[in-house]
Amino acid sequence: MDRLLRAVCRGLIRTGNLRITTAAGSTFSCGDGAGPPVAIRFASRIAEWRILTDPELRLGEAYIDGGLVVEQGSIAEFLDVVVKNLSRTPVPPWSGLLRMSRWLARRLFEHNTLGRARRNAIHHYNIDDRIYRMFLDADQQYSCAYFENNSASLDQAQLAKKRHIAAKLLLKPGLRVLDIGSGWGGLDLDLARNAKVSVVGINLSDEQVRIARHRAAAEGLACEFRIQDYRTVSEKFDRIVSVGMFEHVGRRHYDAFFRKCRDLLTDDGVMLLHTIGRWDGPSETNPWVRRYIFPGGYTPALSELAPVIERSGLMVSDIEVLRLHYAQTLCAWRINFLAHRDEVSRLFDEAPDLKERFGSADRFIRMWEYYLAGFEASFRYYGLVVFQIQLLKSIEAAPLTRDYMYRGRSDVDSSASLAEAAE
């Protein structure tokens, strides 16, 4: 086993400074010695065998269950080495068989019914809100921030994201906006507060909707938050925005999603879709992420989006690709989360439902550390980006140039600047 493990690891890890200790106690190094030293140890032969045969799923499982121990460095530094090398190294031949079997299973079970969509949302978003508050910005934006410079804080970058989206929506006072996947309501409250629009936010997480309603009532803003699937909405809206929700739609429902958005949008309406995607072509969702973090989740390539948008009758008027912004966002979240690990542990002592659902606090912390670190590395090296796609029903619904996206950006609280951009 040690000989096989050494051959596979050295074949995959060509750069970096990684030391591996096997369950039998032997130690070997991988990489060219560049970068910070990272050392891991396998706690059992079972963990070694599982990772060798199914690394995409079993590596994360081994870390959260103690089968893989990081002895020097952090899991983030380990995944940085692994994912960077995977982006440059051909996958093992047996990987194709695993991917094919998972593709067949997904095709059988990916039908995202109303009930399944709600269960998938509850799985991730109905975790105790206090945990999210520990690592998100003050407004609880759980999506990619927009870093206008390297010195921007997480709060500044999330504010810039909301401002950037608002500019692309070409808002004017009095317009009616639909937000598909409204989260804790931060974007909608910001639009209502600063652009003087009325917003309907729909969401499948009752916990998030409860908090969003409370926030809107506290400020007396024109925001209505509903527990509702986009497929059941029937009103017309001047603007539609969807941030970080499309990843949960499912490929089989892309046509229905864009047709529904077209039907809900007024003739001179504007839509802005903000979604994780891939720049390197279609690829299956990581099985560990699908099982533990986002059941039913899928990140599309542009080649998968363009045909369905064309069939819907909507027009693509602008596409922006945010490349490393999400890596920076995830890094900030991970640092914040780990800084509050003692609070997470205390919360598990106070909330029996968390312990029943996730096991120990240490296991939950390792799961979320792996999730945040793994996504961060994937946005740096493994094809993940964020697409912001502006869509129209009428060719005349947006200005001829892109100046309006940046005009008046220094005055983030001015609804006038947003209104001027739309004229």
C-alpha cells in the first residue's frame, strides 16, 4: 500500500512542499520544495484506500472524520497544493469511470421538483443564523464580493457588489423588483433604501425569510419577503435579480427558469443574473460538495447557458466574468469562521439540533473549513468564476455603452445617480 500511495501522490503532486506520513508510519515528500511546508498523516489504511479509489469524495470525508490529519500547515494550504497540481496534471484513468457512474446517478435523481428544491435549500441555509453571522459581513451577504482594490475589507467589497449590481439593473424610483433567492434580504433592503424601489424577495429557507422580514419591518422599507419557488410567481416586474441562487436550479430546469423570467419581466425590463460558473467548460459537481454542502447544486459553463437563454427569447446585453473575487471572499470567510471556532463549539453545546444533525462541533468545524478552503482553491486554480449576465427583453432597454455601470459610483447612497444612469 505504501508503495502505491507514494507512486500516486508523487505522480500528481509536482509542485509545492508536501510531506506525507502513511498509516504504517513511513514518510515521503512530494513536489519541488517550493512554498510553505505542509505535512499530513493518514490515520488508517482504510482512509488511504478510500482516498486512492475515490479522492474527490473521500479526501474531504477523511479530513472531517479524522482519517487524514494535517500536522503542519493548514487544510487550506494542503488543498492549495493539491488543487493547484490537479489543474496541471491529468486525472488518474479510474477517475473517468467514477465520473461516468456519478453522471448516470445524477441524471436519474436531478429532477429538481418543488419539494426537492425546498429540501435542498433547507439543508444548507437553515443552519443556525448565528453561525453565518460569525463569518459573513455585517449585512450577511452570502455570495461573491466585489473587490475594487486589494486593500478593500469584506464589508467594503460586499457593499461594492451591491452597488455594482444596482448599477447594472438601471434602477429608477418606483420600479418593482423581483429577487429570486433573496437570502437574508441585504441586497433588497439596500435597493429599497437607496434606489427607492419596491422589492419582492422569494426564498425557500423559512429561517432566512423570517430574518429578512424582521429587518424590513425594523426599517419600514418597501420589501416583501416570501417563502416561494420562482416557478409559482405570476406578477410582472420591471427588474429581476438573482444572486447565488441559479447554482441550485439544476440543468434540466434551465429552459423553464429563463422562460419564467422572460414571462415575469415587463417589455422594457432588465434582469441581472449573478452565478458561479466555469470558464473551462461543463463539469460535474464535486461529489463531496454535492453530498455535504449543496445537494442538487451545479455550476454551469457559458456554453450551457447561451443556448437556453437564446431559446427563452431574452437577449444577453452584457457579461462580466469575476475571476478571483470569490477566492478573496472565501479566504475572508474562512479566516472569520476559524476565529470564532470556540463560539461555534459553545453553540453546539446550546443547540441539540446542531449536534444531532452534524455530530460533534469539531466535525462541523472541519467540514466547513474544508468547504471554504476547497472552494477558495477551486476559484484560484480549478476553473470556477462568477458570471454576471445582464438580460433584456427589448434591444432598447439599456444604454448603448457601459458607462452607466460606473458613473456616480463614489456616492454609494445616492438613488439619484442610479436614476440618472437609467435615463
